[in-house]
Amino acid sequence: MARIRDVKLENAPGVAVKGDVDIADARALEDALQKAIITSVGAFVIDLSDLEFIDSSGLHVLHRARDLLGREDRQLAVVCPHGPVRRIFELSGLSELFALFATREEAAAALVPATD
């Protein structure tokens, strides 16, 4: 079961996901991401540091969030340490589409501040 909460990294809004994301949790993740994206501006962070598993439905939700941010030319940083979840990104080919960072510090260093 996934636990999703709002987080900030530097001044960038985002969400952190903990636990497992499978088909049963995909809708909750999609709703949380959509709400957080729509109500924010600038770079956005998805922190998967505490995620233990994600299936294809969860990856699809993340891909849609990336597309939503892309429509507004907003940067997306995904904190995804090396391990099983990162391996799923690599095996699916999605590691080529997402800006993946092993730590929150690496992601923070790469973020471009929002302009008013």
C-alpha cells in the first residue's frame, strides 16, 4: 500500500511516495500528483526514495504526470535511488525519459528555480 504526501525540495513542490504502488494504488497516486501539479508552479519533485515496488500502472501514472508538466515546460526531478525501483525504470526504458537522481541533494542541485 502506498503512502503519498506533499513535500518540498528547496522551493520546488512535489510528492513523496512510500511503500508499494500497484494497480490498487495507481488512482490515489494519480489524484495526488494531479492536484499537486495543478496547484503549483515551477519545477516539481517526485521523491521515490522510500518506494519499495512500482508496477506498470504506477509507471504509467508517473509518465502522465511528466506529460502534464511538460505541457507547461515545467521541470520534473525524480528522486529514485539505485535499487529495485530504479531497476524497473531501467528495464522499462523509462529511465531515458525521466531525470532520475539518486539523492534529494542531487535533485535539488539540478532544479531551476521558478520565475514569477
